[in-house]
Amino acid sequence: MSDLIFLDSAGSSIPPAPVVDEVIGHLKRETEIGGYRAAAERRDDLEAGYSVLADLFGCRPTEVAFTDSATRSWLAAFDAVPLEAGDRILVTEVEYGGNAIPVLRRAAETGAVVEVIPSDIRGQVDLDALNLDNRVKLISLVHVPTNGGLVNPVNDVTAAAREVGALVLLDACQSTGQLDLRGLDYDMLACTGRKWLRGPRGTGALVVRDEVRERLHPRLVDLHSGVWTGLNEYRLRDDARVFELWECNVADRLGMIAAARYALDRGLDVIEAEVADRAKRLREGLASIPGITVRDLGERQSGIVTFTSRDVPAMELKDRLWDLEVAVTVSQSGSTLIDMTRRGLDEVVRASPHYFVTPEEIDQALERVSRSVR
């Protein structure tokens, strides 16, 4: 589908040529000399990847760990936070289902309490309703939700958390690669490579600030995370790589590093401005189509644009658009149950144009949406 208008970077974006070349090239090299030797040839490049991601996030290389997904990153950080009976875990109304399930399970195991921070009238986290005290051990903060356009105010939440010693775990799976994250304050950040960063599937990263690492207790460790120093003794690493495991897909990791370099070379500020421009054009155009309701919230909005049709169910509309060579997806209530239930929504169509989508393609997509709902 060479004429496809791709509006699904919030799902799994289209990797640029340097990323594809890196992954395929390394896999081919593995067929020639084997995986161990191929990895050894790229040892310096793999090591340099920590500095590349540090540039992407505005952190130190010692604070970066590579993983195989945003889920793995988030779980590794969350499971490392000590919890006891009576401790409070705060989540936002736009919490992901993939985070909510482990939060609820661990709360049941430890006796911790899960509480939802209300949203304000614009849909983002209500800073006046944080209600923090020293029993709050963790705030799980979604930066950009999967089912709408809002961007949550990270630094304000973290500033409040600092006053009571609570940790902030930032889910940046939908903001890494479309927003410049270098000025954000948080304790831990989880992201994926496959979405806006345009990396391979099966890649992710975790940022753990040096200042909080000693407060954490990683649960999954192996001979990469630490050293076996005696028959009954071991020593764990003293950097974020303590959250990594020995086995990894080297080709995909090299691809993620290439994707991060590609984004940095283009300019994170340039990407953010271009994505915002495409999303604004799409959002405003959808609002002008009879029978279409834009469902985005937030004072500041991201590149995710969600909408519903009065006459066509979301899944059917997605399929109609695919037949017209427009790629969108559907976000269902189970992904963000609290927010979707509060707003009385079962599903929304989700469009997420990246910078490589031209303004002309946005206009063509709008025309095809209009055709699809007549």
C-alpha cells in the first residue's frame, strides 16, 4: 500500500531506513559469524547507546537501562518500589490497563492502597486534588494517555511528590519520540521504541535517577545485573543497568539506538512542533465534519487525536478507512477504564500523525473520513 496515509504512530510507527538497515544488517552478520561474535564486533556501539539515550532524555548515561518494551521497563521499576500495608499508590484517571493490573495485584499482595487522583475540568491531573502525605510511596503518572490528546503536567506533580518523599514513575510510552522530554523532572521513566521514536518492536528503555536508585530493590536480577562474588554472596550493579537482563536482541537494540540518533539529528524541538502542527490540522478538520465528535482533552495536547462518529461504530470506521488507505486504530475502554467510564465511552478512533505525514495527506485523510461516515 504505497499510497497509505499512516496515522498510527501511537500504535507502532514506520521505522526510517537507517533503523531498518541497522537491524537487518546485524541479523545478516549473525548468520555469518554467530550472535556472540557479531555482538562483540558492536560492543562499542552498544556501549555508546547509553549516551545516545541520555541525550534523548536529558539524563546521565548511568541512569539508562535498555529493555524489550515499555511494559518491561514499567514493571521493572514498579516492582522495585518497596511497599507495605497502608502505603498509598496514586494513579491518574488516564492510567493504562497494562499498569493498573500489576498495581492492583501488588496492592492486594502487600496491603497497600490504590487511589485515583481526580482530573480537572480539562481532563488532566488535578494538582489541587493530590492530597499527599508521607504514606504516599509512588505516583504512577501517565504523561500522554493512549485514548486522547492531553499532556499531563509532569514537573508540577513531581514537585509536590518531593515534599513528602514519594517517587514518581512516569509512563512516557506515548511521549518519547514526539515530545522533547529533556526538561522533565521524575524519578523513573518507562518508554518503548516502537511508537513515536520509530524504533523496532520489542525495544524499550528505563530511566532511573541516580539519586533514587538506592531506594529501589530490583526483583529480577541475573549475572548481568550483578556479580556472583562468593558461594553465598553477590554484588549488584550500581547503575541503572541493574534493571537489565543478560539476554537481549542485539539487532533490535542497535535499531533503537539508531532511532534515537535519527530523532536527535532531526531535532526534538522540530519533531514536537511538526507533530503538533499535523495533529492540530487533523483535530480542527475532524471537528468540521458532520457527525464526528473529537474526544481529546487537556490544556496542552499531543499528537494523538481521538474521535467518534454518530453513525458508524469505531471498529467499522477503522476498517472503512483502511479500505481507503488510511491507517488508524481503535482505543477501547479496557485500555483506560477509569477515564473511558467517566466519559461514557466504549471506544474511540485514534489517529496519530507523525512528522512524516504531510499537511496534504492530512487533508486527504479528512476527505476520506468524511466519505466513510456519509
